[in-house]
Amino acid sequence: MHGHDVDTADDGGEGIQKFDSDCFDLVITDICMPGVDGNSVAKHIRNSNKKYVPVIGMSGTPWTFEESRFDTIFQKPFQLKTLISSVEGLILGHSKAAALC
């Protein structure tokens, strides 16, 4: 709807597998998930050998964030237009690096 291709994962473990096997311009993750949580997903992304990928975290329990790993944090509930604006800003800032994946 806003010109982005979106891929989804059922949990953090699947998200990590997809991240490792493909190229992404940005990752959005919930913090509280079964198995691998969003903080661990962000840590994996930050420790990867891939180009820098912006990470947006979201949660209804914002005190559980390891803030230094995220480019943006959203406390639920939030406005969709705010998320879209953040996505577009982060992707624009990193779009030239996408070819380096």
C-alpha cells in the first residue's frame, strides 16, 4: 500500500533465519515473542556481517527494550502513519547501502 515489499516471520527464530538468507532494508520486530525475543533479533542483526540494517522495535512493555540496538522504538499502541513515516525515513537514509547486501 505504501510501496514497500513486506516479508513476515511467525517468531524471532524464523525472523533471524530469513534475515540471514536474504537482504532487507529494514527490520521491524516485536519485543515479546515466544522463543527468540526482539532484543535477541536486534542483537543478531547488529552482530551480523551484513551491511547496517535499521531496526524498529515495538512493544506494549517498553521497559523490556535494550534501547541501544534499535534505531526507533514504538510503544503500543501507536499510529500507523507514525510507523510509516519512520520506515520511510530510515529506508531513505540507508537506501544507497542496500546494494551492498
